[in-house]
Amino acid sequence: MNTSEMSLFDKIFKPKPYQLPNGKVSYERASRTPLILLLLLIMTVISVKVTGFSFETLVKRGHEFFTILFAMFPPKWSYLNSVWGPLFDTIKMSLLGSFIGSVLCVPFAVLAANNIVKNKLVLAVTKVFLSIMRTLPTLVTALIATYIFGLGTLAGTTAIAVFTFAYVGKQLYEIIDTVDMGAYEACEAMGLSKPQALWRSVMPQVLPTYLSTSLYCFEGNVRYAAILGYVGAGGLGLILNEKIGWREYSSVGMILIVLFFTVVLIEYISHYIRSKLT
Amino acid sequence: MNRDRISKEIEETYAKEPKTFALKLGIAFIVVLLLAWSSSTMEIADSGLDGMKIAAGIVNGIFHPDTELLFDPTTQGVGYLLLETVCIAFLGTIVGAILAVPLAFISATNIVPKPVAVVGRVFIMAVRTIPAFVYGLMFIRVTGPGPFAGLLTMSLCSIGMVCKMYIEYIEDMDTRILESLDAAGCNLFQKIRYGILPQLFPDFVSTIIYRFDINLRDATVLGLVGAGGIGAPLIFAMNSYRWNEVGAILCGLIVLILIIEVLSTKIRTKLARG
């Protein structure tokens, strides 16, 4: 093994040489596992220090966790009727937000795909833009949106649209990257313009996965939308926050049960559609 | 002529294509209906403040971050808050990932009978449904406000997704290897060590790293209920319109998340290639 192939690690911990029967010398590299384990251990120790993790508290006071949980049962069924409105708000928010986000991200995803755009600068700028959009926590986007659009479902929809935009955008450009470009080249050779060639050759290949990703994102968004109400962005979170504040845990239990069945139902439907798509 | 025959064949093939126009129209109609229904709830509430002015303030704050806060070495500074967030996400992910292993095994249909697996899955779904801030509030009762509550919340929130991925990997597992190990006379421990671990380990680690990535982003939610991390200072700063501080915290967070994302993608591609 020549030295240029060796990483720093191999230089410190020398590979073990073996003499093969045919006279050649083979090297077994030293295992990386101890180093990785050591690093993980160090990080764990630091984390335990910083977060103040203690088993003692957990064992001693762990039962407190269940106080609220048990207070939620039995749920207050009479509260069910006031849950429907916010529930539909949540679904509407995620539906519209997911739709807007996944439609808006298409041009950006095309611009970020290596095999379609050859300009390095455009590629880099769009990719960095999508990355930065993705780092923005949804809650922060929602909070900013409530300042701009006021409290209500519009703010929540915007936050969900921004999240979907970033998530589906990244997935989509990765899908486009792996598309078979033969059809695209053939279309161009036939004299189609670039947008036409894209529409005829790339779109049919990408469409099922794109729809499936968008649906998957919508599934998750329903769950997310329930949190957004906490900052005043409308939906279930709003009443959830209110009821927790008033310690009406049986109503909280009712809200959570409704949310559970909604999420299960939506996941079931979306799973069905996605299995049809691919 | 030959050409005529070919074009005739093409036309015939076209004619054989399934007629999906009505179906497509129906789907389009449903989608439009759903969108119309969902946009019915949108209304522009009057925030009492000029939205554009606030947007300008935010943009201005992000481009002129409070450098004093950004490079403050004390426990109030962005640096320490980010460290705390990373620690919460790290330990939370590890605890969640460990708790998820037995849960995933009792919910995999190729390991346990179907009814047990269904119960396991329903339980996992239920755990996933409860929003993070509700868990946060429950844990604050246990530990008091602070990063410890955040850690426990993160671990419970991770279980759902991690379990779902684990189950898929476990169900994809090649069980013929176990049979051949059986035939070779291996005991249970050896079967786990040489038959199961090598198959599952890379996928599991990849999932855990991915979840760590997500947890780091979601850690801001914990700030809402006072469960530690960078969320609380960020939300306080936003509620009091101190956009320069918001800018400083967001800058730190964005840089951190980008670095972690690049690292995690690198490690995961390495794991996938073996």
C-alpha cells in the first residue's frame, strides 16, 4: 500500500501486514470502531453534563409523566363538537399549504438539477437557497408569518407552504438528477425547444415520484399543523394550547384522539394513492 | 408501402391505449374541489401592525445580526445555546433510537404474529400523534423546566419515525442467512451477531443520523414550553421585536444545521456504499 492511499488514521495506527502464500503482502487496516465509539462516548458525556440528565430524577419522579396522561382519560366526549371546526382548519391549512409549496418548488427544482442546467452558478445559488429555506424551523416561519399576516390560518398555511417548498424541492431535484436523459436528448434532436423537451421527456418520468413525495409531505404536514396553532397560526393547536393552559386534560384527550384518527385516516388514504402511483 | 404500415401500427397502438381522459378529468375535478374547500378558510386578519414593515425588520435583522450575542462566550450566548441544542438532539436521538429497537422488533410481521404486530403499530402511531409540546409539558412535571425535559421529549418524539424505518428494514431482512447459520450449528448469540447485526446495523445507523438531523431542526419547538435549547431565546426575541437578536440566533442555527446536514449526508452515503 503506498502512502498516498493512506488516510491520517492509517498513518497513526499502522495497518497490519499479512504474508500471502504466493509471496504478496496484504494489509489489514486498523478498525475504526474504537475511535468512533470513543467519540460517541465523549459526546454522550458532554451531552449528559450539559442537559443535566439524571436517572435518579427519572426513577423518582417518572410517575409524574403519567399524571397528565391519565387525566386525559376518559376523554370529554361532549367537547367533540367544538373540535371539528379547528380540525378542518388544520386539514385545510395543510392541504392548501402543501399544494402551494409543491407547485412553487417545481421551477426551482428544475434549476437545481445537474443534468438540465449546465450553469454552475445558477445550480449553486438555487441549491444553497433551497438548503437555507430548509433550515428555517417551521415554527419560526409560522411565527414570522403571524406577524406579517396576522393571527390565523393564513399564517399557518404560509409556514406549511414554505416547509413543503423546501422539502419537496430538494427531493424533486434529486429525482430529476437521476432521470434517464436519453428521451430528453431525442426530443431536442427532433427540434423541440428545451421547455417542450422537458415537458415531453422528463415530466412523465418524474411525475409519479413527485406526486408521491408531495402526498407524503402532506401527511406529515397534518401533524405539523397541529403544532402551529401554539404560536397563533390557527387550527387544532390553538384549542390544544388553550385547554392545556386551563388544565382541562379530558378535553385535551378528546382533541388528541380526534387528531389520532384523522392522521391514521389521512395516512391510509395517502398510502393507498401512493401505492397506486408507483 | 412499408411506411404506411408502420404509421398504421402506431395508430393502432395509440387506439389500444387505455382511455383515461374521464378518470383524469375526475381527479382534476376532485383536486380543484378540495382546493376550493380548503381556501375557504383563508382570511387576512388585520394584525394591527404593518406587515411589510415587520417583514423589512426581519430581513434587516437577519442581515445585521447582533454580533455581541453571536460571539458571546457565556451561557447566554448563541454558542452555548447551540451546544445545548445539539446535546439535547444528540442524547434525545440516542435514547429514542435505543427505545425504538425492541418496539420495532415486536411490530415486525416477520418476527411476531400479526395481531401483536398490529398492536405494536397502533401504539407507535399513538406515540407519534401527540405533538411535541404536549410531551414537553408532561416532562416538565417530571424534571422541571430545562434541557433535561427537552431531551426526554426529543427521545419520545423520535421513536415514531425511527420505529417505522426500523420495521421496514427488519421486514426486508434476509432470513435465509439465519437458516444457514442454524445449519452450521450457531447458537442464538452467534446468529444475532453474524446473521442479524451486519444486515441491520448500517440501515439503523443511517436512520439514526437522519433523525438527529430532524431533531436538531425540531428542537426549536421545545423552547415554546421552556424545555431548553435555542427555541426559547429565539421566541422571546421575536415576541419583543428584537430582530437583530433574532438575526444572530437564526444565523447561528442556519450555519449549524447546514454543517450537520453536510456531515450527515456524507456519513450516510458512506454507510449506504458499505
